[in-house]
Amino acid sequence: MGSIASDPIYRRRLLPGLILLLAVLKLGLGLALGPGLFEDSVGYLHLRDLILTDPTWWSDGQWSNTVMPDRLFRPYGFPLLLVAMRALAGDGGLVLLLVLQSLVSLGLLFLFGLFLERLIPGMRLRLLLVALCGLSQEMLFDLSVLSDSFYASLFVGAMLLLGAQLTGALRPRLGLSLLLGLLWAASASLRDVALMHALLPFLGLLLLIWRRRLGWGGGLLHLLAFALPLLLLFLGIEQWNLLRTGHRFFSLTGGINWLWPGVNIRDRGLADPFTCLDLFCEAARGLPDAKGMAAVFGIANGVESQLQLDPIAFGQLSFRHFLGVVSSHPFAFIASIFGNMHLDKLAEAVFNPLFNLNELFQLHSGYGKRLIEGLREYWQAVRHGHMSALPMLLLSLLLEIASLAAMVLAVFGAPYAAVRALRRGEATETAWTALYFWLMAAMFIGSYSLIHMELRHAMPAIPLILALFGYGLSLVGRGQRQG
């Protein structure tokens, strides 16, 4: 595939028009439904109110023997954003937050559409991918009081910045590597897991240094420019926590998260990981009917009530328990990793607008129920003679099959097409970018799946998957026409 020329009609009319339609839909739904509140929203709003009402919030972490200290468990990036929204709009701060999240998301969606010009030759396909991205899970979380929207936007911004340099749309500059580090540090202020995910842009920079022949000295400067904001954030938060608690740490969430693999293994019937003799197993055996998050917190509280550990000591103990679960049940652990990926649901979350619209209305606290029934309910209705449900059954079935097929093409077709293009010497920079995006998506989803992944955690990878699908489809289709 040769170089893809810029299309002025696509850039100036079609893409902006599509973004405008999505903006009207998203902002209209946001004003109609109001801010979506989830269980995690309560914790963020609590920290916002603490910052606004307690002048000791920054200096006193209230260190105690609890698993989830109120002032220490969550990063402060999103609560501080909520404070800013409250300062700007008062009681309308949450509505302003939805507007801001939506505008940032739509702006990056426009840049995503521009980037697709470097990757995919078909204008109609590019517009379809932008529409699917705009109608994906981001619709729900742009309208919710959660850190997911801004975290995904920062992730996508970093991905586009790297992709533009890899394809030659932007020249590698130290300022861009510093901007990449700033974006990633901002994401780490929202979710501490971003520090672990810093490996993803780091690998992208290594690929960029190699492909653009920046040399050892120039390459090292780019890596240092990227690492500097992350290092400053890490050291700053560690020092802040030392000041307000007497303990040096960046995050305390691991103490809870290390319990997820054992719970997931038991919930899926893969094995019984709680036959050991430690206190975590003892607490789990006392909760035979608890599943999911209820089991995780039940086990944590059971252990905490007996040992009265501080959060760091609890995290160290729960990590040792996690290692015991993995070593005792390695095959069940591997099976749970694939179960955590939810590939069937992920396929629909990426490629099925009907599924995402249903999720929006069902999960958004402003509505709370599905617009249409699920595939199982339509099938039961048809089985009982209600043939009026047949059209929706067929539509739902068709969209589900198409979503799975599209996911298979993104997972297998895109790397195959990229390797074939490299062997033929065709658009090598585009092919290397596609391979990097594939690795980025696989590592992102895989890293979450090692412990526990909810569908919303995969939202930053949706543009990556869509770009891979479009790339694979365009090259496979081109190969068939040449054949």
C-alpha cells in the first residue's frame, strides 16, 4: 500500500460533520440524563468535599489500620478536577464536568479521524470507524462522574502522538517526547495503574528511535524527556505521602487488587484456591456465597479485623497470598486471565452501537434500564410464539456475529496484514505502526486481565482495536482485489 494522500473533503466537511452530529447526540443525552453516578463516584465526590471543607486534607492522611483509608486510597487528580468544576460552576459543576469530558473526547475523536488517513485508504471505512468509536463505551463514561473518560482521552492522546511520529506525520522532537511524558503523568494522577502502563509508550519511543534513526544520544534524550514528568510525579506523591502519613508510598490499591485472582478463580468454578491455611483462605471459607467485589472486600475485612494491619503491611500480606494462589493453581490462573478479557463483550463494546446504547441507558443512574431486550429475551419470546420479536432477534444476532468477526479480524488479520506488507516492502512505517498498536492493545488488556478487568477498564484500547480492524480490513480487501 502506497502513501495515503490527505483528502480535503474528508478533513473539511465529512469528518467535522460527523463529529458535530456526535456532539449533538452526546451533549443532548448528557443534558437529558444528567451526571451518571456509580459506586466509585461516591468516593471521588467524598474527596472533593473533603478538599473543599477540611483544610488539613493535604497535610493529614489519617493513617490507620484500615484496608482502604478514605484520604489515601484514591489518586487526587480527578477529585481536584471536581473541585475546579465546583469552583467554576457551583452546583452545576457536575454538568460542566460532563460537557468538558465530552468536548475533550470529541476533540481527540477528530484527531483520531485525521490519524486514520495515514493508516486506512478508504474514506467510508474511516468515517465508519470514527462513528463506532464515538458510539462506543465512551458515550456512557463521558457522561459519568468517573475518571475513565479523562484517563481514556489522555491514553488516546498519547497513542495518537506516537502514531503520528511513527507514520511520519510529525517529526520526532524532544518537545513531543516531553509532551508524551506530561500526558502519561496526567493519566497517572487519575489512575495509579498508568505507571505500570508506562511501558507501552516507552516501547513506542524505542520503536521510534530505531525507525527514525535518532541514534544513541538522541534516543536517550527522548527517553529522558518522556521519563522526567513521570519521575517528578512519582517522587512528588511519595514525598507528599511521607509528609502526611510518615510512610513513603505511591499507591495502596494493590492490597485489595491482589485478592481478585483467587475470587475470580472460585467464582468461575476453575478451582478452589481457598483451601490453604492462611487468614485469607480462612476468611474466604467464611463467605461461601459471596462473589465478585463483595467477596474481595469481605475477605479483606475479615483479615483486617483479626490482624489490625496498616495498609502497607496488608498489601504485602495479600501479595504473598496472591503468589500462593498462582503457584498452587497455575492453570486455573491462566484460564482466569482469558476469562477476565471478556472478549465477546469487548467485541460488542467496540463494534456494536446497539449494545453500547443499551449499556448507556441501563448503567446510567439517570435512566437505569435497557431500551431494548437482550438476545436471550428475544429468543425466548420467539420460542413462545411472539413473532413480533423476530426482527429484533435477527438484528441483535447479526450485530453480535459481525462484532465477533470484526474482533477476530483486528486480533489476527491486522498483524498478518502488517507482516505481509513488511515482507513486500509496502508502506513499512504504516505497517510498523499497526504492529505497535496491536502490541499496545494486547499488553494493555492483558495487564488488566492478569488481576481483574471490568469492561470499562478496556475503554482506552477501543480506538486501537478499531484502527487495527480498519487496517486489516483495508489490506485484506486490497490483497483479494490484487489476487
